Amino acid sequence: MKIEGKYKFLASQEHIWDLFMDQKNLEKAIPGCEKMEEREPGKYDVLLKIGIAAIKGTYTGKVEVVDPEPPNRYRLLGEGSGSPGFVKGEATIEFSQEGQHTIVSYQGDMQVGGLIAGIGQRMIGGIAKMMAGQFFKKMAKQLKS
Amino acid sequence: MKPSAFEYYTASTVAEAIDLLERYEDEAKIIAGGQSLVPMMNFRVAQPEVLIDINGIKELDYIRQEDDEIVIGALTRETDLELSPLVQERCPILLKAVSLIGHASIRNRGTIGGSLVHADPAAEIPVAIYGLDAKMRVVGPSGERTLEPEEFFLSYLTTSLEPSEILVEVRIPVLPQKTGWSFVELTRRRGDFYIVAVASILFMEKGGVCKEARISVGGVGPTPIRAEEAEELLAGQVITDELIKKAGQKAAEAADPESDYHASAEYRRDMTRVFVQRGLTEARNTAKGG
Amino acid sequence: MAERRRITVKVNGVEYEREVDPKRLLVDFLRDDLELIGTHVGCEHGFCGACTVLLNGRSIRSCLMFAVQADGAEIMTVEGLAEDGKLHPLQEAFREHHALQCGFCTPGMLIVTYELLKENPDPTEEEIRLAVAGVLCRCTGYKQIVDAVMAAAPKMRGK
């Protein structure tokens, strides 16, 4: 499944790059992220508790930052699994300056499987988009502080 | 798989249910028909610690007319909606929508309240509710409130119900005689979750002029949408084939669907156009037929 | 650990009193606690219809109900169709028209068609198809099932 979108931040590109590279910010912004530990530089173990309404699940996973080209782009690899199913994905995150704003755009591929896919295929794209939206909103909040 | 363990309570009044919800809050889930909840529990995608069974709240099982509204208790089974002469005569669009839900065995247990609170983006009843501008009456520890569809439905599987609130009633305005209506949906097989569903209502005045149109579309967003620009196109006009064609196109522009395993966004958007057109054509015919 | 509950259910005319864990699904109660293994577990999420039984006269998917919820109810399973060892006309028709191969969906098919003929003693082919659409059959292609019901209907009307 293809996922893509973009978000606008009122800040310089370098500032946004640093924001996204800071583990503390990611930990606060990733929806449901309870724990994020760096195993090796650029490789993180994560614990997520996410859900919609009655569908709650705990997922353990790995996130990896690859091919960083500061301050323009990097690739993100992720995978997680929990009792309701598994998620695997990769995305290219790109930063570009537009006047006073930095546009962060992402484009990637996501696979969702397991029981959650059996029950909710129709909603996964929308929910993924919602969570991406939540993530960017939280990142923007951290920009202000 | 089998569900995880839970504590089980039954409530025989609304007050009891609210009491239990207040006590257990986030840990508790209400079970009515269970046709959406139990599959999730069997897969352990939902694991409520407490289940509050409200099937015994007989006071919530009714269909009656109060002035110009059909008033339906939240616990009314979908099959009973189909069998009700009141619904058949005064609210045929709801009847049609309900008849397309799954299969008879599911409708025998499923309730109108459960369908609304579960807020599945591919459920039929919410689409009809948006088209009818029906109101949802909700009761909680601090009293009751009445919500419009846009206030009630927030997103995928999410309503604005507070943790201790329970939906008790749906109030549906009786449509005037000679109102055109239709409910159409696209599914691969009868009973599947639909790709798109469209509820159309045409309030008519003399001379075949449409006073007001309502077009509600499901399957193209986290909640049903009203295609307002398409509706405005029809208001005050005689409904011609050309106008129906344009309304379909406008409705497709209003849709913002996701791609998924079942259908791409482009397909859903195009099917919005097709099914709005089909729905409006059918509604125009029922208006003529009186 | 949830407390077990005492429930009383009447199944195929016989009353049973048992203690169950609230999370016990009705289908598992029927099969494992009452040893009525005619009802089948196919998908466990209400999709296949093999678990269909009659509850207080209406067909329901017994994998979507907890046994505790059936306290005080009257249930008919596929075992309740035959009388005194004699097959019900529907079962006879299924046999004659080869309406089953592996037999896994058959309990569900018999219950929904039994319900159909009770409410609609002279159904059209379309109405039969609508009734059986909710039970998934991978063997027969449905044609023989429809034929069987068409054949059983007049017999049940006494013709």
C-alpha cells in the first residue's frame, strides 16, 4: 500500500532536519510510542501502544534511518509486530525550503498483515494517514517549544 | 482464535449501564448485538477487560412515531426494523439500507444503536442517517444530549460518545409524501462491506421541481459525507438527466477516498460518480411514483 | 480470572444447566459442553455461516455470541431437524440432490433454509439464493443446494 503526504513547518530546513533527527522529539511525536531506544547509531527499538476505539494493540518494532543526506532527505525503514498483526514499511522523507517554511514530504510503501488486516483492510490506509497527521502535528508542537 | 478473558456484567436499565461504565470506564465495552465487537474479540484485536451486556434493557427496544418523527430505541434489532410497518411506510430509505446489511443472521442480532456507535466507515445505517439528518440521543452521568450526524461521527470507528455515555435513541424526521429517495451500494457480493454507498433524498415541489436534495456517500472517507455542492446543483431545479450527470461528477469531486486492498481511490471516486447518478435517477423515479 | 456463570438453555427441546466461563462462545458451548458437534466452527468471525443455529426462532451466528448471553434461550441446532431418527424433508432433499460434498457448511445451510421455508413456504429461486448467500460453500457451487430447497419446499407444504 502506497502512503504519501506532506506537512509544512515554519522554520528553516536545517532546523527541521535537526528536529527530525532528535530521538527525544520522535519519541514524543510517534503516536503511542512508549519507549524508543537506540541500539546502534540510526537504529532504534520501539514500543508502541496504538489503537482506534476498541482496537488497541501493543507493538514492538525496529526503526532504522538509512541513507541520510542532510539536510535534504533520508529513508526510513520500519517494522513492528504485535498480537493484532504486523506492519512493515519504508518511506523516503524529503525536506525542501519554501520561503520561510520547510516542506516535509514523505512517500513510501506499507504492508499490514495479520488479524488486523483481516478485519480492517478498508480502514488501514485512512488510519495510517491519520497517524501520520498526528505525528506531524506533534512534531510541529515540539518546534514551538 | 478465542477471545481473551473478561468480566461480564448485565444491565437491565440505562442507569445500571451508565453506572457500570462509570465504574470501569476505559476497561469496559458495551455489548449489544455483538456482530462487530465479537469478531474483533475473537481475533483479540479488541480485548476489553469488562463486558457490559445491555441486551436486557428492554426499554431501549422500540419503534414508534412521535408527531413527525420516527423514534427508534438503540437496541432495536435490524431485522425488526425490516419487519416494522412503521419503518416500511414512513422511512423506506432506512428499510432499504438495513436490508443490505450483511445477511439475515447478522441482522437478527445486530442493533441500530450498535451499528451507529461502532461507526464502521463501510456501514449502511450511518449513510442513511446522514441523508435523513437524523438525531442521536445520548445519555450519560451528567444528563442527556442530542447530536446531529456530523457531531456524532468523528472518524473511523470513533464517535463523540464519552466513555460513560450510551446511545439510547435515534430520531428520524418523517419525509413528506412524494419525496423521492433511494439507497444504492456497490459490493462485489451481496452482504459484503460496500465500496461506495449512496443515500439520495429529493424533496419535491409542484411542477417536478426539486426543492432540496440530500446526497450522502459512504466509503469515501472516515465517516459518510454529504455531497453539498452536488446537492446545491439540484436545489430549485427540475431534475434532468444532464443535471444528474453533473451532480454525480460534483459528488465525485467531494469524495476523498483512500486506496486499499478492495478498491483504489480512483475507482472509489469514479464509483461515487456512478452511484450518485444511479441513486438520483432512482430517487427521481420514486418521487414520480409518489 | 472471571467467575463462571450458571446458565440454563433449552436445545432441541432438551433443557441443560451448565456452568460456563463468560468468554465461552456459544458455538463452543454447544460442541464441547453439550457435545452437539453438528454445528461447525469455520471462521470464528461471523463470515462463513457454518456455525448458524436458531436462537428463539431466529437464525444467528453462534460464534458471535457468548454462551452466557443465551441463558434462558431456546436453541435449535441441525441435530434438531430429524425426528425419531427420520430425516427432515430438507435433509432428504439435500441428500437426493447432492447438496453437500464435504458437509462443512451443511449445518448452516440447513438452518438458514429451514428458517426461510418457515417464513416463506413457496420461495423463488432468487429468494433461496439470497438466504444461502450468507453461508459459504466451496464444494457445491450452490446449485444443488438451491435445487434441494426448491424440491423440499412443496414437500414441506404437504404436497
